[in-house]
Amino acid sequence: MTALRSPSITIYALLLLVLSISGTADQEPRFRSQKYAKGFDGPYPLQRYRSADVSGPILNYWRRSVACQDGLYTILAPRGDSVRQSGPMIVDDQGHLVWFKRYKSTYNANVYMYKGERYLTFWAGDDSVRGHGEGSYYMLNSHYEEVYNIHGANGMHGDLHEFQITRDNTALFAVYKSLPADLREIGGPKNGWIYDGLFQEVDIETNELLFQWRASEHFNLQESERDREESDGDTEDNPWDFFHINSIDKDWRGNYLVSSRYMSSLAYIDGRTGDVLWKLGGKQNSFLDMSDGVATNISWQHHARFQIKHDTNTTRRLSLFDNSSRGEGAPENTSRGLIVKINEETMTVTLVQEYWNQVPISSQSQGSMQILENGNVVLGYGYSAAWTEFTADGETLCEVHFGPQTQFHRGQVLSYRVFKQKWVGLPLTKPSVALSGSEAAVSWNGATEVVTWVLQGALPRGEESGDDSVNAVREFQNSEKIGLEFEFISAIPKSGFETIIPIPAGTVYAKLRIIALDKKGITLGVTEALDWEPEEMNNEVAVYSGEEKDDEEGGDTGEVWSASAIGIGLITVAILGFSVWLVCKIAYSRSLKNLFTREKDEHTWQRVSTGEELDELDGFSDVESRDHASDSLLKQPGE
């Protein structure tokens, strides 16, 4: 009768028993967690994994919809004062890490098609050079190999703001150059200095310069909407940035669309002469705004793009992220996504659609706007650690934070742009595994096609499953690893970045290994064959990294398994799902609901990290968390 008087404890214990064999290792994203939003989980909440020396983000969904679970991957590059490891990152549509690799300061991670193959692209380098950077552009193939490394032409350094692969299979990017200039017209010295905004188009294979354009040759300094501070432009080491180019796009006519942050305008550039054909926004706006100023009152904007599928002979559509903020962000200067329609014959512009976050976000710098194939729109909020997905008509579907809301506008955690893309990751490394006690934790950084993990064991040659002497097993473990005959032990579905596989009690195999299978049962990768001595592993963890490339010949990769292994994994999911349902059905559902929804009754410990603790591998502290995501909180569009 005691159990009946405490139903929530009984249910909780049963759920822990069921979930303990479910294979889930990753922490689930939060949902509207106030602790997270206020920074109590740290300035950059992360989770560590047993099997891999990487950290994954813990996301906080402020709004969530199944419409965002479309199989696409979110591409971002977190950085900032609280981010100790910068680099490109891929996250799946469930909010779990897929791939991360550390680079220097990283910007503008994205996926582009080049000669029929998808490449993960990004800029990495030194971003401390006064508002731009000096680095190069990386192109990684599906195996995460650095196939191309592109540099600025004519001895110039590639800038962090833009990298795009054009329809002509060329690369477009920005560069900055200090240039002597007479600044008397804006109150500066006669022998002053400016940062000139340039863009280059180069051949990806040869890095040959194909086209170059300079802002100083086409824009007057007085058009800038950025005030010159007292010492700006006085010396070559402190040039005045009057233009600040932050995006370039090329259309089917061979012309270019350039975004100037400090002009608060877009410029359409002739691809043969470099002449400015028209300007949208700013002091020299070329268009009559038919939407009462809403289409042209852009400010400090980023990421302007042609939407060519809507082009006609005289009309065109443009998209951009309008920061609407200069310097410190403020609620009254809320950032927005913007689509406008211009008529090049009548020189008019009309608002098509605006995209506003339900909880206003004012991003003082950076940002992106992407239109997906299904018409949905993704806004990355740049200086604020968030992205939001909208329907085509502006309804919010998902709002995701990867840093505390109270730290927005402070540069603690940010990503220059955020995109959703198709991606297939086939790393050449082996999966990594960690053995501890009676379970194995397995992961494979970057692998997108794994559906099932299969645990196998091997005995000394000639032995059958059963009791083995300790000496025989150890003698076998110390022998050469040839001719091992592995037997099936269990299969479990892949779950998140890292999956936990229970090792059955009484397992007598001397060697264990784990195989990664895709949805067709084809072997994608195999871990190292690991020594299994459970009596010595009760209180320690043995980690076997697979980060070295798998160059062994005659491996098992590509082997086709029967449907039984995959079927066992799927049956496991079904059984677990039924078990959870049954527990909830026969117990007190109201108590279970309260258990997961009332913060004061929850006592689950989560492992998160503050930015300062990332310097040491063992610097991760346990922080009590009472906020959980729940599938019941997923919203359908329109709700």
C-alpha cells in the first residue's frame, strides 16, 4: 500500500528502469526553460560525451513545431566570449549535435553545391582585425576532408563576412584594404586613411582573380551613415571604415548585389564595368517606396540575396536581414527579415513580407535570412544566440536559443549566420566507444547515416559461448588480432550524438566491438576490437577514439546485414515505447504529468558547462536543472 500512496515515486522508478536501457545518452533540449534563459545553466550550456572529446550544445526551444523536423541540418559556428572552442557545427532537427571540429575563429558556415557535390564551407582565421578578419575559406567534402582552401587574390586576406559559390562555380568573398584618403569633407585630416571595402570573384581550382570591385571608386564618403570618431582615419593602423561590405550575391545577368552596413543600403553593381546601377536604402536611395517607407528604411542590414525564381523582365525580389540597430540593440529597434519587390522600369519598391520574432530580438550586428525550398524562412540573429523558423507568411514555427536570453546583445555567444541544409556526412574515421561498468557509449562525429548500432563479441579461437577461464581470456587478448569470429550480442537504434548500449550481465566474450549500420543494413563503420574485462571496469572508463582515419584494407565497411539486426533495433524501440505507454496507462497519469511539468517537484541532475570551465577537460560542473523538453510540447502550425 505504500507504493499506492506514493504513485509519482513508483512511476518515476519504472520510467528510469525503462529509459536506462533505451540507449539515450544525449540530454534533450530544454523547452522554455527560465533557468536557461536567465543564465543559471551557464553562459554557454554544453554537454560532454563519454566516447568523444567534443562538447555539444544544449538548446532551449522557446517555440517548437513538428514542421521544423524536416530532415535538414542546422549549420552554425558558435563563438564569443563564453565559447572556448570555436568551429563549424552541425545539429540535427531534434536539436542534437551531429558534427563539430575546432578551428580558429569561425564564421559563415554553410553548405554549397560545387560541380555536383555538396561542400561544407566556412571562413576561419583571425577576427580581431577591427570589424573584419584575416583568414581563408575552407571547403570540406562529405568525408570532412579539406579539399579546397581559398585565399584572397593579389596578396589580400580573405574577410570573414562573405563566402559564396556562384552558379558559375566560382567563389565570391569580401576583402578589406587600408587606403590613403582625404577626410577633410567629413571632418578628418587631409592625409587620412580608410578601410576600403572590396569584393573578389576567383576561380576555385586555381585561386585566379576573375573580378574585383572597390567601394572607394564608386561611393562618396559623405554617404556613410557611420559617424567618424575623433581618431578614426588619422593613421594607417586606425583607418575609418566608411562602407563595411558584408554580403555579395551574383545574379544570372552577371551583375552583383552588395550590402553596405555603414551606408545602410544595397548596391547593384554592373559585372563588366563595376558601375553602380541602383541603390536601395541609404542617403542616395534610387527607388520610390510604395509601402510608406517600410521597404527602404533598412539599417545596418546583412545577407542580401536575389530571389531569382521570382524574376521577370522588369521586376525582382530581394531578401535581407535588417538589423534595424546601430550599436547596442534595443527593443524599439527590433531586427526583422525582409522580402521586397523592385520594379527596375518604374524604379519603385514594394514590401512583400516581413518576419518578426514573437519575442523581439534586436541584433546589433551580423545575422542571416534563408528561404527554404518549402517556402519557410530561417532567420539567424547574429549577435544574439538564436534562430527562428517562420512559415512563408510570417507565422513563427520554431525559436531556438543556444545561449541565455539575458546575454543577448553582449557578445557572450553568437553565430554570424545560421542555415538549414541537406547534408550527408560519411567520415573516414572509425566510431568512438567508451566502456564503463556494464555499458558501452558509442558515437561517430559527423556520421549522418547511422540508424542502428550492433554490439558483437568474440571468444578465443575454438571456444564456445560459456564459462572461460580468466587466464585463457587474457592470453587471447594479448595475442594478435587476426581471424576473430565475432558473434551478435544485441542491436539498438542510434539515438542522438552518443548512444548507450547495455552489455548483458554474464557476458564472457574477451573482445567487444560495435558496428554502425545504415537503414539498408549496410555496414558503415566498425569500432576497434576492445578488451572486455568487466571486473576491472566497474569504477573506470576506457575510451577508444576513432578519430584517426580508417585506412585498413579488407575491413567490414560495406558489408550488408540481414534485416534481423535492424529489426531487433526497431523492435527495441517499439517495446520501449509500449512499456512507457503501459506504465503511464496503469499508473497515475496526473502525477506523472506533474512530475515533468512542475519545477518544484523535479530533481534531475544535468551536466552543463560554463565558458570558463571549458579550458580544462575535467572542468565541467554538475548543475541542477528542472527544465525538460517534452514531445507533448511540439506545436503544429497554426496552434
